[in-house]
Amino acid sequence: MRLFLPLILAAELICASIAVPLAAREIVSASAPEDVSVTMYRDPEREPDDEMDTDWPEGFAMISEVRTVILPEGQSTIRFEGVAEGMVAVSAIVTGLPGGTIEKNRNADLLSPAALVNGSLGNRVTITRTNPATGASAAENATVMTRADGGLVLQTRDGFEAVRCSGLPEKLTFDQLPTGLSAKPVFSIDTRDPSGGTYQVTLTYLAWGFDWQAHYVATLDEQSAKGEVGMHLRSWLTLLNDNGQSFVNANLLAVAGTINVESDFQGLSDPPRARPLRLTCYPIGSTAAGTPVPTPVREYAFAQEELMDGGTIIVTGARMKRSMMEAPAPVAMIGMQAREEQLGDLKLYRVPERVTVSAKGVKQVAFLDKDKVRGELLYEVVCVPGGGLIADPEPADLVLATVNDEAHGLGVAMPMGGFTLFEPSSFGDLLVNEQTLRDYAVGQDIELALGSSSTVFSLCQSEADRDEDEGDNKWLPMSVTLSNANSSAVTVRLLIGASGQWETRRTPGKVRVKDGDLVTEVRVPAGKSRTFKWKIREAVG
């Protein structure tokens, strides 16, 4: 027995030495952010034709905050209050600490009526009742006896009673907040500093609930006799923050392009909960005698915003109207222009001045303003074998074509988004077309389908009775009649077959391959009709 006694004492001393620092760990609150950077990424699953979902954005942002902490000697817990509620805690990195990070934690509960009641279990509160007949208020001390799981029971000098069941207007006042509760989302880490001191640290993390897209507005100028047209093109970046936190005086950036995302940021974000307080009044009577009057069970659910007022909880029966909760997010517009930068194979747009990324808000920033964009209005007609005999002319498709280069007045990466086209008239600018654009890199052709023409028509025919035999493969004569009711000549692009499937000869113009089709372009004079012929057969081999 004597041999084991020193070992037992040594083990107890070791356990005591380990337990003391843990028990003595001090909680330190980091300062408010002194410098903030928000880099937004689009929803990687959203297609060009999909609208940005302002109610449930599925993009994300990388947020970087610089804060100051004052650490004591030894181990401590640092609390970062006010992080985004969509924070992906596993992505968080804190740099600038001498002892690094021992452990990371995301606080699950926000300050709410239920959390406030649960944290005050067994403690004193003040209940104030107002007599509706006289208007006089009377306050008395009470002790919280139950958690907020279906009802709230207090002990007063008159005994035990359930809150909100007396029929009188009641107000609860809490002298202090329970330890660890905060009205803002909190991220905390454990660290160790042998000497203590003041440090400037950087907290960087990913957060869920952001998105952005571009929108282009173009106004056409006069069309030249050759079909060339100029336009003024301007564009805005629309940036959305669906989190309940604002990022004040932040460096704002947006990244264009689709990146590979394997993690489920929505599942990993696990936003903190602000649980409501549900007060239940039970039927009058007892289980022995029964209920003398049929009284339904009444439940009152209270939102955090209804009950918070400087540390007090005011209990009322009024619910917040859903229409108030679903009010549209404010839209802020800034006249500055975002600058384009390279980020590997992606494009980054940097807002040149610091801005506030508002909670539950939408912000618009100008990023493109081009006065002299040159393009061409042309008409597109499909005339391929196998279409059968067409008796009536069909309208051609009107296309606005340009190239994303400096020679055409552009030469910048154009992220996907909406496109609105106006044309000036004696009644002001009139809407011509509205659609969506995909991402366009510098140097790419840009073509926008503007709809069916009301002035240019085509009649495509296959002249099967005049086939020419050349071995086993026959040349099929084709013809198209184009009519132009415009006051000027127009360019018509003919799509005459799929590349690799067909061979052509005697075409009215030079044939080239565009987007997998064999195309050629012809001119039709103003107020005239022209018939163009060529021959086609299946490709050999």
C-alpha cells in the first residue's frame, strides 16, 4: 500500500496542475473590426438564365477582419463578436497570435427571449403589471423557476404563477445578461500567451448567404447604310448580402468565373439560433375535479426584436406581422466604378472606395461605361436540307453582333448577367430587348438575338427534281428567296448545314464554320428581293 501512495499523490498533483489553467482561463473580447475586406463569389450552380435569388442566395464570401486583442498571461478564450451568421466556422483562420490557436468554437445560441430566460433560471427578475382599468403599474421581485420550454413559471411572494396567464399586461426586467450570451453571432478560440500583451490579429473565414451578378444597359445610336450601329453601354454590379450583419467601411471585391466548390457551405455554416419564448396557459381546474369552463390552450410566440429593449423583456400578445418581416431589402447605388483585375484564370472587380455592405441589403456599383461600342445589326436565316417545301415566307431573326475587343469599343471581361437594350425615338428611349448574357472573355464574339424581324423574310426551298448524279452521292440544289422592306440594304447570314455533315459548292458567298454550322453572308438591297442558290450533299467519309 505504501508503494502505491506516492503514485496516487503524484497523479493527483498532475491532474491538479492540468485543471488549474483550465479553471483560470480568462475570457477576452476582441475589439470591433478595425479593417474589413469582403470578397464575394457567385452561386457556382446558377446558370446565366437563372435570376439571382434575393430570398435565398447560395453564393458565398471570404471575409477578413483586423481586430485588436489584449491577452493575459497564460491561457485565454478570445471572443470575436459580430461575425457573419452564415460563417463557415471550419474555414476560419486567425493569424497574429503568439501562441496560435488551441481550439475553435462557434457559439450556437444568440441572445433571445428563450435563451435569456434559460440563462436566468433560479435568479431574480422584476415583473411589472399594469392595471388596465386604472393604468397604475406595480412591480415586484420574482424568481425564475422553469426553463422556457413551453411555459415560464415565476415564484413571487404570492406563490408560483405562470407568466401571461393573469390577464394583465406584464413586463419582465432582467438586471443583467447571462454569461456567454450575445445579441450578435460569436466565434471564439482558445490560445496561450506566456507573457500577455496587446496584439493585432486577422480573422479570415468563408460565409454563406451572398451572391452577385452584372446587368448591362445599352442604348443604340443611328444605324449606318452598311448596317453598322453604335451604342452606349454601361453596366452595374449588383451585390447581395443576406446575412443579418453589416460590414462597415469595407474593401469590397467580386470574383467572376466558376470555381470548383466541393464543400457544402450551407450545411457547414450552421447559423446560430435565436429561439423564441413560448408561454403556455393551461386550462383552469384540476385533474381531479375537471375543467369547469372549456378553455383552449393558448400559446404566445415572441420574436427577439419584440422583446429586446436595453436588457428588458416586454411580454405582449402581439405577433410581428409577416409583411413587416418580408419587406424588400434596401438598394444602395454608388457612382464609383469598379476596376478589373486578374486573379489566375478568374476576373476580380475591386470597388475603388470603401463602402458599407449592409445587412439584408443589395448594393449596386458601376463597373463599365463605354460610349462608343461598335456593332452590326444583321439578319439570320436557317435554310438546310430536309426542311420540306415551305409555301409562305418566314421572318428572319434579328441579331446584334459585336466583338469584345478594343477595336469595337470594349476589350474587358464581361461577367454574366442581364442585358437591356433601348433605342432612341421621338418619344424618348424605348425598350427593344431584354435577356441574359453568359460570361464573355476578351476577344470573344458577342451576339444577341433581338427577336424576329418584321421587315426581312425568307423562303427556303429544296429543288429535289433537279438533282445531279455524281457517283452514289447526289448534290441537292438549294435556294432561298430573301426580301428586304427596310430603307437600307441589310446583311443576311445564311445557316446552310452542320459542319462535318454536309459539303457545299457554288455558294453565294464564302462559307465558314461558326458554332458548328456552315454559314455564309449575303447582302439584300433596300426594298428588293433576291434569290440565292447553291448545292449541298452529305460529306464523304
